[in-house]
Amino acid sequence: MSNKAFTLLFLPLSLFAGLTDFKIIKEANDAYSASDYNKSIQLFEQLHKESPQLAYDKGNAYYKAKEYDKALQEYEKAQGVNEQQRLHNIGNTHFQKQKLDEAIKTYQEALKLGEDNDTRFNLELAKKIKKEQEKKKQEEEKKKQEDKDKNKENQDQKKKQEDKDKNKENQDQKKNQENKEQDKKNKEGEKDKKPSDKKQEENKKEKGSTSGEEQKKAHMTKEEQRNQKELQRLLKKLNQEKMPTMMYQAKDGKEGKRGEEVNPW
């Protein structure tokens, strides 16, 4: 940014009384030229006269000392000096305070009074920076919105998974509870069952077994049935006779010879 317009307006001696003021002005100008802006401000403040030229020079000193608010105050009092330069410097002060809208407006007012390369350059620079700031702001807002949407999506997915897990847990608990209740009912049913009921169940089982034998018998051939009856008759007759005792009897105290038939009874 160009500071070409920041030049002191050497104050005419006729504005001040005495050589003392002239000496202070000279020292203030010398300090300004030596970039000792704070000293220049202190010397200017010793002058108790009010004039647009003095206010303009004090404004320049405050600007160089980066005290922009005080610089603006002095520039506002400097009406009557070179108006185009004054507006140029006011625009620069707004620019330094990052108030680009005010800077652009002031540069445009200065250019209405006459074309100036430095003012035009600063105007275009302020516009460019403002455009970049707006673009950056839009990108930040876009990213912020994307992060917000992504965060919301993650929260929705997390909540959906939590609901799913919770629903599964509830189903498992419900199923376990149903199993416990069923086991309890089964135990109570076994406990409350009467002996007669148990007997009936046993009879049913026996009956089922007998029925199975009868069905098996019904499928036997007539020959097999006759053999079965004959076998049962023989077994019955055998059971009716007295079973002999199995023992050896010795003859004359001697054991029977090998090969001799020995009657076991």
C-alpha cells in the first residue's frame, strides 16, 4: 500500500508567535524525518495553536506511530488542507484498522477530486483483499456446515446403532424371561401332577408296548404262530415238572470211568 501522501505540510511561521514555536516545529519535523514518530508527536503536542496544517501533521505522526484512532481524530480536524491527500490518508488509516468498506469508500471520494495512481492502487488492493476475505469466509462457513452435517450424520448413525443394540438386548431379555417362565410352569406342572396321572402315563406306555407285541404277532405267519404256541406249551410243561438237582453220584465210593455214562440224578 502506498504512503506517498504522508508528507508534512511545513507550517508557516506566521501562525505562531516567537522563535520558540519555530524551534519546536523544526524539531518535530526533524524527528518525523528520522522516523522518531513518538518524539515528533510529543513536540507537536507542545504547540497549543489549532490549525488544519498542524492537525494534518499530527495525524501523520500518529499514523506512523500506529495510533490509528488518534490519527483519524487529527485528520478530521485538518479540513482545509489538500483534501485529496487528506482523504487518501484517512482511507489508509481505515485500511490499517481492517475496515475495508470505509477505506474503499474514502478512496473513491478522493478519486472524485482527481485521479491519483497511489489512491487507485490502494483502492484496488482494498477491493482485492475484501474479495479474498469474503471468499475465505464463505469457504469457512461451507466447511463449518459440512462438519455440522457430518457430525449430525454420525450422531444419527450412533443413535440408530444404540437403538438397534438396545432393541436386541430387550428381545434377549424378553426371550430369557419367557424361557424362565416356561421352565417354572413345567416344574410346577410336574409337582402338581397326581400319582394317578403318573400311573395312567405308565399304563399308556405299557399298553403301547403290549400293543406293539400284538401288532408284531399279527404280522407273524401261521407257521410261526404254531411254533410260538408249541414253544410256549413246552415251556409251560417244563415249568410244571420238578427240575432235577445237578450232581454226580459215586458208585461204591469210586468215580465213574471216562466214557461211562453217568446219570446225574
